[in-house]
Amino acid sequence: MCARLRAALVLLLALATVSSAPEGPEDERLRRIPVIHSHGGRLDVTLHITAGRRVLPRGVSFVTRMYNASVPGVPGPTLAVRPGDRVSITLVHTRAGHTR
């Protein structure tokens, strides 16, 4: 499986996890998740991958990948497309002192 497809699948799984979170204190944070919409049948987006800490209700925390981490604890933006849209995702992986 190519790296781009694998990263896209990880992103979709992460977003599915966030959208299925139970109601509670996280609701306000979930309302602030950025949404990137397609225009003219295309969605061209660059996602910057960094490591971030995710804290779940009940105090469970772990380090995970974050995409364009503008809202602390949220794995990435929502990508809004319509059937038939073309999607192009550029991934930029940043580690301390390195960019790939």
C-alpha cells in the first residue's frame, strides 16, 4: 500500500474516532474542528503531520499523528467533498528538525 493511501486511511480512521466521541466536555472542541471544502469539483489540500497527545475522557492519553493541528487534541480537519469530486492530498511529515 503506498504511503499516501496509508496516511489517508489513517486520517479517515482518526476523523471517524473524533466524530463518534460521546457528548460531554469535548463537544465544544469538536465544534471548532476546521472544515476544508471542495470547490469546483476539486479538493486540493496540504496536510502537515506532527505528533500530538490525545486525551480521552477517563484520563487515557496517548501520542498520535495530528494533521494541521490547529485545535489541541483534535487529529485533523474535516475534508468535505461531494460525490465525483477529485481529491488531491499532499502530506508533509515534520519531525523535530526534519521535513519529509
